[in-house]
Amino acid sequence: MADLGKGRRVQGGERDKLSHDLKKKYVAGASIRELAESTGRSYGFVHRLLTESGVTLRGRGGATRGKAKQKAKAQS
């Protein structure tokens, strides 16, 4: 994917194409951070494009403190 340069405005057909490409890669398993790095854009920009394109974003994953505490209490 081409480096778009931070701060450069992405509009019209270029934005639509970028949005489509990012959506396809995200659905295939790429993270927002990976997509941001590969395009040279910010995490927030990529996140915004994905939500605008109708993608259901994945959860952050991993154990959370609340769940770990509950599990520890249950084992006691």
C-alpha cells in the first residue's frame, strides 16, 4: 500500500479506494495499527475510515483485569 503522507488530505475517489483496501485488509485479519503503519496515517484516521465504511470493529482481545479477578475468586 502506498505511503500517503501524514497530514495530506485524502478525498474523493482516492479516499474511497483507500477505504475499500483498508476494509478488505482489516476483515482479512490486519490490525488497525498495522494498517496505519503501512499507509503512514494515524491510528485515528484508519479507525475513522473503517467505521465510515461500515466495518464491525473487533474487540481488543486479551484478558482484562476484571475477568482475571473474577476467575481467581471463582477458583478460591
